[in-house]
Amino acid sequence: MIILFILGLLLGSVAVIFSLQNTAVIVVSFFSWTLTGSLALILLMAIGSGIIVTLLLLLPEFITNYFRYKALKKENTKLEEELRKQKQLTVFAHQTAPTMDQLEKIEHGAIEEPPI
């Protein structure tokens, strides 16, 4: 991930240096629109619009990954609690058979892990 950031930073720097060295006045026509300006300004606007379009295209994936992360974190917490209960049941099973009252306490999380 950091390599891609560095590569993007280098590519952006080269683009900025290129645009600053090309200051000729040009005319850009797009359908009925006409834009007159320096080549550097036009290139920087093109780069900026490309960045904005890229971010807009990546936004849905970022949002999906965020919600998936939250769901997995919640599931992990639930599984950790289930594992803790199973460890307590195993310890009790090795020592003595647990009573129904102890089983209910374990299921409700009232008994803490025994010291090891």
C-alpha cells in the first residue's frame, strides 16, 4: 500500500513539473465549450479532475469495506465470548461436573476465567 502511495506521489510530482515547464497558451475545445489558458493550467485541471473521478469510483468500495470490517469485528467479539465460555466449561469438566446453576452463570458471562 505504501509503495502505491509513493509511486502516486512520484507520478504526481513528475506531472506537476511537466506542466510547470509547459506554459504556452492553448485553446481546448470540448463539444461546444472552449477553454483558453496556459498549458500548465489545463494539465493541472486535467490531473485534478482525474483524481476526483478516481476517488469517486473508489468510494463505493471504501464504504463496502468499512461495513464489512464492522460486521467482522462484531462477529469476532461474539466468537471470542463463545470461546471463553467453552474454555470455562472445559476447565469445569476436568475438575468436576458443573451444576446447572454454574452452567447458567457461564452462559450469562457471570463467571470469569480462572487464574492460570
